[in-house]
Amino acid sequence: MTYVKLAMDGIWKNKKYYFPYIIATSILFASNYILFSILQNQSIKNSMFGSQLQGLIKLTLCLLISISVIFMIYVDHILSKSETRELGLYNILGFTNRNLKTIILIRLTTNYLISAIIGLILGVNFNQFAFMTLQRMLNIKEFKYSSVTSAIQITLLMFLAIFLLLLLIRFSHLKINPLDLWKAASNQEKAIKAPVFSGILGIIVLSIGYYLAVTTQPTMMAIVKFMMAIFMVVIGTYLVFSSFSILLLKLLQKNKHFYYQSRHLISVSGMLHRMKSNGISLASICLLCSAIVVVLIGSVSMEVGKERIVKLWCPSDITLTTNRPLTAGQRETIAECSKTYHVQAQIAHQARMTTPLWGNLKGDQFEQGNIQSAKYQLTFVSLADYNKAQHTNIKLNKNEALFYCPDLKAKPTALNIGGQRLNLRSIKTFNLFANYDHSIVQPAFVIVKDIDGFQKLTNESLIYLTFLNTKGTTRENLRFASILQTKLGLSNTEYTSKYLTETQLTPIFGSFLFLGVIISIILLIITTMMIYYKQIAEGLEDRQNFQTMQQIGLSQRETSQTIHSQILMVFGFPILGAIINACFAFPAIRSILKLFSIYNFKMVLAVSSSVIVSMIAFYLLIYLLTTRIYRQIINQRIY
């Protein structure tokens, strides 16, 4: 009972350290349980988009579990440091390492049980809400909520494994003598030299990451290149914060006008003594903020841009792609289906086009390539079909052509392709626009007088597009579009329906938004807790220095100014780094969004700006709230 009492007293005395940790761990427990429960839901498994959704949830779980392990190790390290003096005193009073291990075991077991109980209560209560939110976002009524017992067991075992890991780490810290254990709480890191090499290496690695992000093009390789950029930015950020920050502090120390001020002297000298570990935690906060911004920009932009994608891919209600004009039998099939399902179907436009050419536009040159490296798919359209669809009477000379591409800002005035040179006139509207083969490569259209001459470039026969407009209820249009594809015997690349496309995109983009919001909430909680515990770690490190300076004449006003200066320097770096990372990531994010036909620059910019401003406001709020704990620790007397 003595050990239990000592363990409980330690938790209660340090409740301002333990309670936020327990709350954060409980939320992590609940989040993992909810995702495990959704992952194992049978109705989701058996749904049309079940495999894709499960794949996204598995990736999210891998990320969430990794974050949980790293965060819990980081916070437990700070908690163990705050208890070092207490355990050292017990050791001096005659407690053996076995006795101390018993106290630590009781504390960690208590943390685990309380976190598991609170997390389970939160998880069970919010599980149905999360499921209903997912069902609403995906607009799939077939999803049926059910409580999954195995999800509870998996989450309990997973967090038990994490706590056992923490226990082993705690036990390893006890392999020192009592006097060293007593002094360990007061020991500070020795002043370290400025690591010039690693600082320069960090800038180089970070620059390479930024270069990869900025030069990412909207091709099939965009995601791979962006992942490489993220890896380089992560490594570079850690090197810069742990190395270049020391160089910066050294420069501030050499600036006598700046350094020999009461509010700067303590903060700069204190940070220099512990910047090696400090830099890693600052880099972690910076990367967490960066991840929140990137995830929210991507998921929100995709959801907001969904309507535009449907409009771009489906200018008419149904688009048929065939290797010859519609036959009488196919027209009769359309008429029969429309009558059966009470839908009015009318042919709006018809056009002949060439099979798309994959490649890139460089100035006035079109260079053919493969789908992995291509940014555009170039299609030639008959002028006669264009005039009929647009209700115009445009005439072209022999080497003249019209050009349409929705996202190409610098419109080319000429095009060299297949040994021919065309003088181009850009057009703003194009009723025959369609991403008819559902490619993620952006379509570009060239309207020419004689399409047969350009058909030879593809070495394939011409394709015929038929655009249908339908009238009816949403349910009738869905049934008609689904049955008509089967009746006509057309594959998914030969058949595009606005209603079916919207039905298919809603679950995909809804999944991204749902998981993006969950990840962002978890990252926000982790960021808040890391800032909170960093304030605790900073306070424990600086308390003795401040109290010594106060004994030799440092006033309360000067103390407040010094605290403000130090906290501002420490916590200003991560948000500034996150903003810089987000700005450099913007071109890569926009290129990846282009793969989903989200071409609207203003929309993506508006979403990005809103997310960054919101992140800055949230960060400042957390900074102001957690500064109080730092001040309280500084003012605590050391006995």
C-alpha cells in the first residue's frame, strides 16, 4: 500500500503534467478505436468502394499509430524528468531500484487504465457519430452501423504494448547511483559548438526538397515526386532546427547590443545550453503544423472542387465514345431505355475526334511521350463539328487552328507537331470538351479544318463522341444511365455519365475529407500537447536560472520581459517554418490537384490562405494559453 500511496501522491502533485497527458492519450485511444471499428465494419467491406476506403483507413491508421507512439514517448520523457528529483530522494532514503520500479509500474499502469477507460467511453459514444458523418459525406445509405468488439481488443492491446515500451524506457533510466539520480533533475546540457557542417547540409537538403516541390508537374509521377520532396523537407527541417538554430543563437550572442540586455541574456544563453534537444522538438512542432496545413488544403480543395470536376468531365449528362457513328440499333436502344425509365434523352452534339496524343507543350512544340510523364492529352477536332456545336461559322486557313485548354495560362500562338506548323487562335468556350477516357492528364483540343490529315499522327482510327442531355429525377437519371451503359455494351472509358460520375466521386472525395479532418484534429491535439509539454520542459530547465538571477537583483518586470522574449523566440520559429514549408508545398499540391482535374487556381489559393490564417490563429491561441504554465513553473521555489 505504501508504494500505491507514493505513486498516487506523485500523480496528484504533478496533476498539471499528468492530466493533459491522460486526456490526450484518451483521445488517441478513442481515435484509433473509431478507425479500427470503421475498418472492420462489414457493410463497408461489402460496398462498392469498400476496398478503396479500407485502403485509405489503413494508411491513416499507420500514420496515427506512429504519431501516438512518438508523442507518448516524448511526453513520458518530460514526465520522467519532472519526477527525477522525487525518485532520487526515495533512493537516498533507502528505496532500492526494485522499489522505484514498483512505483513507476503503478503510475504507468494507472495512466494506462484511466486512459483506456476514458478513451473507450469517448470512442463508444463518438463511434456512431463518426460513422454517420462518414455515411453523410460519402452519401452511401447502404452503410450500416454496428459495434465491433474486436476493435476494442485491438486498441487495448496496441496501447498496452506502447505502455510496456514506456515502462522499459523508464526502467533503463534507473541504472545510476542515488546521488546522480538526485542531481539529474538539475543537470543541464553542456554548451555545444555551432555545427556548421550539419547546418549547411540542412539548408542544402531543405533546398532540394523545396526545389522538388516547386518543380512538380501535373503528371502521373507528381505524387512520387511530392513524397520525395516531403522526405527531404522532413530531414532538412530537423537538420536546420537542430543545427542552424544554434548558429543563429551564436550570432545573437556575439551581438553585444542585443545579447547584454536582461531580457535577452538569460533566454539566449539558456537556449544555447539545450538547443540540441530543443531543436528536435521545435522541428517536430514545425512539421506537425506543416502536415496539418497540407492535409487540410488537399482534402478541403478536393471536396470544394468536386463540382468543378463533374462539370469538366461531363459537359453533358451522358457522353458516348465509339469507333463509328451511332447505329440505328443504338439509337433505338437509347429511345427504349429512356421510355422505360421515364427519362427524356436527346442528342445535343456529335463530333469526330482523333485518339489522344500523350505529351507536353513546350513553347510552340508538342513533344509526344508516355502517360507517366505527360501533362496533356492532345486531341484534334473537326471544324465542322465545332461550328455545329457552338452555333458559329468560323473559317480557317490551311495552316490555322483553334486551341482550347482550360488551365493553360500562357496560350500558345503556334503549334509544331508531326512536321506541321499551325497558327493558333485560343477560344474561351468549347461545348465538346470532355475527359472521355477518364484520364487524370489534362485534355487539350485543337480544332482543325481537315481532321483526316492529323488522324495519321495517332496511327489509329477516329473516335466518335455523342453528347446526350437527359431530363428526369435524379433517381431516374441514375437508373437510366446505369442500364444504358449495359444495354449499349460500352466500357467505363467509353461511357461517361454526370450522375454516375458524381455518385462515384462523392465517396472518394468524401473519404479524403473525412480522414483529412480526423488526421488534422489529431495533429492539432498532438501539436497543442507538444507545445504545452515543451513549456513545461522549458520551465523546468529555466527555473533555477531565473531564481538565481532574481536573487542578485532581477526584478519581476525584467523577469516577465525575459520570459516573453524567450517564449517568442522559441515558438516563433516553428510557425514561421511551417508557413515557409506550406508556401513551397503549394505548387506541388496544386499540381497533384490538377491530376483530379481541379484546375481552379483562385479556389485552391483561397482554401490555402484560409487554412494558413486559421493555423496561425490557433497557434497563437495555444501559445498564449500555455505561457501561463511556464510562468507558474518559473515562480515555483526549488527546495
